[in-house]
Amino acid sequence: MAAFGGVYRWAGAPYLFLAGLLAATRLGPILRGIPRHAWLDLALLAVAAGAWLQVVPLPQAWLTSLAPRAAEVVAEVSLRPPADGPAPVSVQQQSGIWAAALLSANILTFLAVRALFAHGGVRAAVRMVAYLGIVFASLGLAQAASGSGAVYWWWEPYGEGADPFATFINRNHFATWVIMAIPACFGYAVARLFLAAGNRPSSHWTTRVVALIDGRALLLLFAAILMTVALLVDLSRSGIVGLACAGLFFVLSGGRRVERRRRSWLVGALATAALVALFFADSDALVRRLTQTVATDQGRVAIWRETLPVVRDFWLTGTGAGTYETAMLVYQRSDRVVSFNQAHNQYLQIAAEGGLLLSIPATLALVAFFGLARRRLMQDRSAVFWIRLGAAAGLVAVMVQNVWETGLRMPANAALAAALAAIVVHAPRHGGEAEDGAAARI
């Protein structure tokens, strides 16, 4: 995250190494866990295999059958005649290889962290997210207060697009990270507060007051509020909408686990945190930003409309993971003052870059994940449930944001999403009520 969210290849390379190293150290548990999560794991492996197949050179006869326009697009971009020899379906092989490597690293991270969490470490991971959130939200707020448009006050990114914020080159990508981190931290804080206050409806009010001064819970709430303030200052509309949906999901899903009085307390805690964040935000700038939504979204509609021909022409194989910008050099028909380097819709971009080759296993993986996540949430009767629910709410937030953005392309965001997914579906090795031992030590 510190290295510009991993947007540059030199910044993302360490992530590839660390993901591979982590997977290698947990190889045994990963392999033993596959039978328990067969549909999910096999679908994820199929996604990775499909991305690598896109960069494998194929005979021209095969390429013409599978992706008839691939050679034509490559020729138009390179200004050279189509090659006669074998060529991949990816219209930019180097970009395809890098994207396939990142995708594989994300999947390995999920598998390795899930195996790691079976032995504990969920709470420590969320605390680390909270610490990182405090640091980078503070950095973003300091940069905004100083009026600097440069990352770390010296790195000025090139190209058109949203302004940088904190360590991210694009403020919407920072929003992607925090809208996943905020619900996870809040869920952990709720678990702490509920345990400290006691689970008996007759708990005395003084017990609940003492619970409110729980040091770790206050730290987690502070992190969540500070990141929310940073998100509001960041003025990412897609992020704000995503976080609002995450809060709604958290209340609706978590409210079923508590009696009505505690349910009101849960809603009140969430509303209080939101009000505190709004108090420190620039309300005038936020209102102006929200009123620009219709006008600005017209640009996204144009991008979506001009992406559809790519989906149509490459419906089977896609243009290749990570090649959207290259394909749009040919397909973009709008004013070239601004180049379309992303689809501003994660789902549409997957369809354009992956075709059915990646879209089908990705859909199967999502369906399998939803089923497993629902089962884990229903079975968990410990306080860890609230951490799982917070992680799930973070994923809901980013899925909503993905309707307008493609923030998961950033390695820092993808790694956090993989960790949250592992929190949601991990199964403690010894079963029982609590992860890491007794729930009382949450």
C-alpha cells in the first residue's frame, strides 16, 4: 500500500514475491483444505489457468477461430502487418503476463491466508488493517489540508484521471481500500463491546459504560472513524455509496443475532460513528461533489457503451487480462483528449478482458463463495461472527463500488480483499465457538 498501492509494476513486484513465499510456507494446509472448499478453489484455479492460457501463443488457425479480431487489433496498435506465426489471444502479451501473475498472486494470497487463519491470527490481521488505516488516512488528510496534489508531497503522477489521495495515484482506489477496511474494524469493535458488556439482557448499565472505554475497541472505532473522514474528504462518490451499502448489510445481517434493545444500540453506534465522521468532513465540497453525479456519470455511460463492442468481438476469449487500455486504442470512438484506460465497471472489464473463458469460472467462484460465506456466518456462534460480518460487509462495499470503478486492479486492494474473503470463509482447525481459543479473549 505504501508503494502507490502497487499500481506500478516495480511497486507490485514485491507483492508477487511475498504472495508466492506465503503460499509456499502454507502449501500443505492449502492442499489439505482444497477438498473442504472444492468448488470454490477449483473455480479460482480455473480463473488463473484461463488468464495464463490467454498469453500462450496459438497457431493462426486456432487464433482466427477463437478470437477473429485479435490479430487485427494487434496490427492496428503496433502499426505492423499481422504476424504469420503463432500468437496469443491477448492483444498485449506483456500486459497479459503481468495481469495473470497478479491474479495468481491474489488467489494464492487468499488460499494461504485462509489456511493461516484456521490456526488463528484473524484478530491480529484486523488490528494490522486498523493501524495501516490510521497511518494512511492521516497521510491523506494531511496532504489534503496542505493542498498538495502529489503523493508524499513530491511524486506527481502523469496522465488524466482522478486526483491522488494518500499513497494511491487515484482517489477512487484509496476509497476501495478504506471501504473494505472500515467495516472490518467496526465489526471487531462490536465484538469487543458486546463481549465486554456481557451477553445477558439484564447486564447493568454500568457494565455497558465500562465496555465503552475498552481500549482496543476504542482504537478500532477511532481507525474506522478516521478512515471514514478520509473517505469523505477524498470525495469518492462510488466509495461513499459502497460504504453506505456495507453499513446497511451489517445492520440487517447482524441485527438478527441480537435482541431488539441491542439491535437499537448497534444502529446507534453505527450512526454515531457516521455523524462524528461527517462533523469533520467538508460538507459543502461533499454536496457539490454529489450534485455533479449525473453529469459525470454520463462519461461513464459513454465508456460502457464503447466497451460493449469489445465484449461482442471477444466474447469467447476476451482481449486478455490487463489489456483493456490497449484494446480501447482501437475501439474508442469518443474524443481522444481522454483515453479510456479502464471500463469504470469491474464486471464489464472482466467481460471485455476475459470473455467466457474468465467470466464463467469467476461467476462460479462468486457463487461458491457466497454459499460458503453464508454457511460460515450462520454456523459461527462466537464473537468472531462480528469480525466475519465486518469482513463480509467490506466485500459488499467493494462489490457495489465496482459498478462504477475498477479499484481491485490495484495489488494493495486485491490483497486486502483476499484477506477479508479468507476471514469470512475460514474454518477454525478445532471447530468450536471461537477462533484462536476462547471467545472471551477476542
